[in-house]
Amino acid sequence: MLDALAHAFSVDMPLSALIALGGLASLSLVALTLAWVQRQRLRRLHQKLENTRSELGLARTQDPLTGLPTRVEADLALGEAVAESDRRQTPLCVLCLGVDGFRGVNGAYGHEVGDALLRQLAQRLSSAAEPHFIARLPGDEFQVIAPLGLDEARRFAQQLLEVGRRELSSKEHRARLSLSVGLACYPDPSSHRLLATHATLAMRSVKLGGGNAYAAYETWMGIDQREQFALRNDLRDALERGQFELLYQPKVDAQTLQVSAAEALLRWNHPQRGMVSPATFIPVAERHGLIQAIGDWVIEEACRQAAQWRDQGLRMRVAVNLSGLQVRQDDLVDRLTATLHRHNLRPARFTCEITESVAMEDTAVTQRTFDRLRQAGLHVSIDDFGTGHSSLAWLRRLPAAELKIDRAFVADVAESEQARTIAGAIVRMAHSLGLRVVAEGVETSAQCEALVALGCDELQGYLFARPMPAHALALWASDEGTAERRAFRDSLFEATGTAPLDDVPAR
């Protein structure tokens, strides 16, 4: 009878049926049975709650799709890593990885295929990241925590980029993706509380610049949206209102210390903000599609000035800096050569400075641009050399004419044997490939002497001259300059008569 009553209660039998059944037993027996069944229900409910809590806890700490730790675990791991970094006085870096254009994959193939590809990518990244901690963040982002300094982190980021470019497959679908990687290092410039935030900001800045690259966090990336919107609007007006100008910093021959060339440096003279650093406004220009117009203005103005100097008798190779987005533009070389021809300038008199990180991009458009630069006869310089991880094979296939040693090595070259060893290795490697070497950021006589001894071909820096307006450089090169003016090579300043200096036939 007790079993029959217990079963009736456990299956929630209707009340009328229970009353009919209850007539077969005493009222006290029914009450006893009801209490026992209630306890059983509560026990089952408690077990279900415990199971749910366990499942929720696992979901909070382990991503069900990839099996990687989640943000909850990443936050705990980062706290432990910072404490260890403080205790051992060792560097620490957080890398934020975002998959470029992953929404397009889901839209084209559906979420089932997208999930399979993301799971496959996560497995590859996890293997490449070992022994470092890696977690999956919400959406298509990952986070890596590694005890690395900035230079090591950059090399590591490049390895992760290469992993991200490998073809993925799911059933009959294949896809090639790319990553945007942001780096933030501790203790400088990021505090431990902002490491993850700064890495994310750096990653998003890479995405906005086209993706398939990495970047270390810089303070401009933290500019809030309203400030960036204001800068963007002001940038749109800057060209029309003539607020941009070019200053020119001379380069000197390392043997004679005579001026041999000049680099054009862009400056923005804002009516309210004053002089705005290119480090602040160039990323905003790239992000909002303004870099082409600004880059075209720089090229036009530098060519115009070079032609004016030529007419004054000043023979000078002029260098301009090209951004990553400019190099990725298919018509860049066409626009460059058209501007040179319009000003009757020989291409070899014009230097395009491209940073090492941009130059080593293995994209079809970038490589095509380099090939066309070589065919057009333009002088190509690899800027900031030594900050990436170039190989001899990579350098051999680039149409570069010179390398510029990054100022980080120049700063310590007089005091640090390690810096001299690195700089000397770069010089010997470049010369073996027939490339000239320029050292930038030279500020002391000791640095100058060390670099000359190492075999550098040209030097640039405040020791010789700060950036100056074009007219000041022309005065500096002429007899109207001061007695302390830097000597120019004879071939750089002499009468040219009526014939064009570069003898380019007019069309």
C-alpha cells in the first residue's frame, strides 16, 4: 500500500484519484507517505541544481566550442602572471587576437561550418601558443598571456599571424582567414589593470587598418571615440585650409659629413591644437580613409619642392614615408611616376621609405607594389630596420636600395657592446647585398664616431640638423646661410643653367 501511495504522489496523480486511493488506508498513513514523497522530490531537485551549477561553472571557465579557457579563467591567469612578473621582475605581454572578417564566413557557409572552422583555428593557435596561456574571448577573439618582452612578443605575434593564414577546411568548404593581433606589455606602457584593454585596443586599431598584421599598444589608441571623430573632421578640413606642411631633415655622408639628401616630414599645424604629431593623426587618417589624399599631397609637395630646389641648383634626393595602406594601393606607383614626370624629376632622385613591418607583408598587392617600384626606378629604403625579423632570403627579393637602422640601436651604440654588435651585423649584411645603410636618430658625437667606424654610409639626426622648412634648407646650402652651416656636397649645390637638372624629356 505504501509503495502504491508513493508512486501516486511521485507521478503527480490527480487529486480526485488520490482521494479514491486514500479511502483504502488510514489518513495518518496518507500523511506519512506524502511527507516521504516530498523529501524525495526535494532531494531530486537539489541534485538537479547541483548538476546545473557544475555545468554553469564549467561553462564559465571552459569554452564549450573550442575547449579553451574563457575570459573568467583568463582574468585569473592574468592576475597570477602579473604577480609573478612583479616578484621576478620579468616582462609580461598580453596578445589579443581577432579573426578578420569572420562574420562573412558565417554568412556564406552558415554557423555550423563557421563553428567548425573556428574550432580548427583554435586548435592550431593553441598548439602554436604553447607553453603560454591561451583563452577564447567572446565572439571570434582569443587572448594569449606570455612572459615576453616587446621584441620577443613581436616575433611571437608574427608566428601567430602565419598560423592564422593557413587554409582551414570543414567538409567540402575551405577558407583562408587572417588575424589582427594587438600587443600590450607590462610594466610599460600598460598598467596591469589595463593590459587586456590595451591589447584589445591595439588589435582593433589593426582591424581598422585592414587587418592581417600586428601592432603594439600606443597611447593614441586610447583616444576616445568623440576625440577621434573631432580629429577626423579636422583632418578633412586640413588639406583644404593649407594646415599641413613639410619639414626637411638632412642626411649626411658618413665619411665627409656633407649633406647628401633630405627626408620630408609631415607636420599638421592645427589652429587650436597647435602642432599635432603624425603619431596621433596618421592612424586616424588611415582608419577613416583619409590617408590617400594626405599621402598624395605629401608626394606632390615633396616633388614640387625638389623641382624648385633643382631650379635653384640644389641637387638633392628627397625621401617621403609611405604608410602600409598606401603600399597596398594598386595605383600607388602610377600616381608616383605621374607626379615625378609632371615636375620633370628623375625617379632615382626620389626615395620611398617603407617600414620593415610593412615591407615584409607577404600579400599579393604589397609584392606587386615592390616589383613596380623597382621597374619604375624609384629608390626604396627599408625604415626602422631591426625591429622586425627579416631574413636574408626576404631581403634579397625586395627592390630596396638602402636600410635605415632603427634609432633604438643607435641610441645605445656608443655605450653598449650589444648594440654595436647588432648594428655592425646589419651593416655587414646590407653591404653584402649591395644595400646602403643609413643610421637615424644620431644625437651625439660618440654615436657618430661609433657608426662611422661600423661602416654606415649616411647619418641623420639632431647632431647635424633638426627638421627645418624648405627655404631654411636652401639658405643653409647657399652662401646666404650662416657660417656654421653644414657643408653640402659640391654636386648638390651648383649652377644648372637653363637645362633641367635631371634631363627628363618632356612629353
